[in-house]
Amino acid sequence: FIGEAFDCYVMIEYEGALLVIDKHAAHERVIFEDLKKQREADKRIANQLLMLPLTVVLNPEELACATEYISEMQGVGFEYTLNGTAVDITSIPEAISIDDAEALFVKMLDEIIDGSGKPAITEAIRREKALYQVACKAAIKGGRVYTKEILHWLIKKLIMIPDITVCPHGRPVAFKLTKTELDRQFERLK
């Protein structure tokens, strides 16, 4: 571990190279991989029961979508009951906070609505997109300060999954500079 720049990028020396890691993108991908494994094993992701239901008022299209895709929404951690023009959410994905739950729930419904008329968007892709959203909301944020212990944990998790190169949205997780590339940059090698 070398350090952190701009409260966003973590730098480590690893296997003869300098890795600059986007901590949000890396954490998002680590969470996504964990959620995918959990979903493959259990056919759903873990959720947290709310002490009081979170009532979310929906437009008619969102309400119809929440009704039609209730099992899909349950599969990503949302449990709810229909309540007139609203839903009462009783459980949310374990990885997200109550503050993010309503926005994520509505965003997921809107994305299902936007893609429902396109036959190329399969149920598997929709489920995967839902996991992307949960992972993104749960991931540590760039620009915020985290303890070295958290950063070390993230680096260890990332290195354990060596084939990760991009976050679920396709952004790079890390940038690699070899010693030779640095030597050339500083004109040590010609």
C-alpha cells in the first residue's frame, strides 16, 4: 500500500507494477461479485427487515411494474406489499442503506419499464442490472475519507479476484503502470 490520492484513488505496488485503483469502482465490483455468488447459491440476495414499512408512492406505470415484477424485486432483496397507489417496503437489500432504498426501488422499476418493450432485454440481464444498482449504492464513495483498514480490506478482496478489470457499469477498476513504463516516462530508458 503506497497511499491514496484525491480521496478517490488508492495506489499500491503489486507484482512489479504500480496500480492506481478507483476505490468506488473496485468496491462496486467486489460487492457485485459477492451478490452474484449469493444469488447463484440462494436464488436471491440477502435483505434486511425494516422495523417500520417504507411507503413509496408510485405512478400508475410504476405500480403496474411493481405488481408484475414482484418476484424479480424480491430476488434482489426488496419485500413489499401493494397499498393503493403505493407500496409498503418491508425489507431492502442488505447492502444498501434505508436512505437509498426508495430511490433505488423506483429507479429499478423505471429501468424495467424502459426496457420492457425491447425483447432483446432478457430477464437475466434485468436481474443483473438490478444487482449493479444495489452494488453501486452500497459501494464506498470516491471523494470520501475511509480508514486504512477499509482500504486494505478492499485491496485484499480485489486482488483475490484477479480477472476484475471493470466495474459492473464498464468503468475501469484500476490503471497499471509498470516500472519500465515509469522509467521511460522519466527518460531512464530510451
